[in-house]
Amino acid sequence: MFEELKPHLAELRKRLLIIIATIFIMFLLSFGFWEHILAWMIAPLKASLPPGSNVIFTKVGEAFFTALKVSFFAALIFSLPIIFWQLWLFVAPGLYEHEKKLVLPFVIAATGMFVLGALFAYYVVFPFGFSYLINFGSQLFTALPSIGEYVGFFTKLMIGFGIAFELPVITFFLAKLGLVTDESLKNFFKYAIIIIFAVAALLTPPDVLSQLLMAGPLVILYGVSILIARMVNPATKEEDEGA
């Protein structure tokens, strides 16, 4: 059995090495202008800070390690097309010839939806969430957020929203492979709602508004995924009409 897995493990190792090398190169490039990236990252926070507040660091080396985190985050985003491409190449041997030709649409769609999710977090969720959290109790306390903690929080949310917005893309290719149908997604809907709100509660700040801002689009994307599965497998629709 191990002998049968060896070619797959060798292929996986090859793809992972390419991904790691790409991220490392992008990391080195990103480190050269990490201050500009950080300025973009903290803009929503600074816009929500009341007068007299500022972003600080409290630990020795926190500024340096923050620069590393910022550079790695940027490297991960810039490497997305290569990451998705390598993931596709890994699963491609198990696909039919006509399915292998979908590599370019997959890379473009997966990268685009991840970026769309991250931008939704940045331009919609962050302004509302930060404004509420930062100004809550500001009459009693002075907000002095730590840059290290903020960058960790920021990257967690951005990646979380990016992954969440991959749902339609994943559904499309699972439907292409015949692993899901619109009926199976409909039947799973009530469980999906619970999972969506649980994930939103874990990934967002502890306030209802931020959780709804994540859960709401996810519910809509789930509905879009049902339509996508229906278009990919029109046989289900024909059966319903025939019945």
C-alpha cells in the first residue's frame, strides 16, 4: 500500500516545495516595503480611534516581529495564484481530460473570490466592527491598541473571510465531480446555517453586528452555491420538471 502512495507523496512534496519557495520569494520582496503594507492594514483602525489614542507596541522586538507577520501575510496573498495552481496540478491526474482544462478558470475564480472576501472584510466589516469595539467605553478608558495583537487579529479575519468566499468555487468543482448536487445542498441548509454562525462567532469580534456581517454574506453565498450546483448538474432540474 505504501508503494502505491509513494508517487502521490512525491507529487505532493513537489507541489509543496513550489508553494513554499514562492511564498519565501514573495516574503523577501514584501519585507522591502512592509511599512507601506502596514500603513494600509492599520488605516481602518486609525480611522476608528478617538482623539488621544494611538497604536503602540509594548514588548521588546514587537515591532520587528510585526514586520515579519506583515510581510508573510502579504507574501501569502501575492502567492495565491501559484498556490491554487499547484493545488490544481496535484489533483489533476485524477480528473478527466476536459476537466483538466479548467485550471485557468479555477485559478482566476479562486484567487478572485479570496481577494473579494478579504476586501469585503476590509471595507465593510472592519469600519463597523472597529468603530463599535474601540469606542465602547471610550469615556472611561483610553484606547492604546498593541500593533502586534492587531496585526494578528487583522490577518485572522482577512484570511477567514477569504476562505469563506471560496464556497461558490468549491461547490462548482465538487458539482463538476458529481460529489454534490443542489438537492444535497438544500437538504444540508439547516445544518449549514448553524455552522455558518458558529464560524462567524469564532472569526469575528464578540459583537452581534460583526458576526452578522460575516454570517449574512455566507448565507447568500450558500444560496449562490445551490444555484451553481443546479446549473452544473441540470439533470436534477430535468428530473424535477419530469416529476
